[in-house]
Amino acid sequence: MRSQVSETDRLILMRPDPSDAPAVFAVHGDPATNLHNPHGPHRSLDESEAFLQTMLADWTRDGIGYCAVARREDPETIIGFSGTRVGHIAGKPMLNLYYRFTPSSWGRGFAEEAARSALDLARSLFPDTPVVARIREDNMPSRRLAERLGFDSSHGTRDAEGRRVHVLSSPGCLTRP
């Protein structure tokens, strides 16, 4: 049985399961979901399996990580992944917000709904750790979502891959790095 992390009006966020490699590949291997990913789509199920293993390790080590997301009415079908994982930027600890969904689920507000739920969990477990979203300049949909969630990119920080670092800056937010 899957371990549910949180539930929204329409979605269920679950800890990834070792059997999720095909779902990871369906989402992360799709070129459409990787237009702005500097690494491109996963090229094989093995690559998705390796990514899944990092997700599972994050949960074991940190008690938080990226979640498998399904609609409440169809909990067996994963439509995407969202959550936060512990990382570092410029040697400072942070939580990286992540969201990636199947193209068939785009335009319905699922990414925002899942990300808000993931941020609530991050705030409860790591209240003093800044949350960031690393987004390429040309990824306008992701930038707009980050802005709706209360992220700010005005400080000019970039990660090692050149993505702009958006820091959560809404009222009651976590502190900046």
C-alpha cells in the first residue's frame, strides 16, 4: 500500500514506490515535459529507475522528497511528480520545489495545487529552510506558476546550470538563502 503524504481537493500526493519506474519514465521520458530541462528527457527506463532511486533515498534520508501525484478519482494513475527535496545552493541548505506533469494534465491547475500542498509540508518539517524553484529563463509556464506561488527572482541568483533561482517570498514564507 502506498504511503500518502497529503491530499488536496482533487489530488493525492504519495511517497514514490519502487514500482513507479514506468510512471517516472512516462513523465520524465516525454520530450514535451522536458522542453526546458537542461538534461533533456530520460532516454531509458534505466535512467528513470535511477532517478526513482534518488527520490526514494531522499525520503529515507530526509523524510521529505518528490511525490507521485494522482487524481483522487483515479489514485492508481500517476499524472506527475511534485514536492521538495533537500539540496544546497552556494553551500547553503535549501529545499528545491519541483513539479512535472503529463501533457494530458496540463492547463488544469494540478501543478499549482500539488506544489501548494508540497510547500505546506516543507513549511511544517523545515520551517527555517528557504525554498527555491530553479527555472530556466525561457520556461514561461514554470515562471508564471512560481510567481503565483509567491516566489521571487529579483535577487539575481543562478544555480550551477544557469537557471534563475526563484526564492519563496510570500507572507509567512521561509527565509531567503
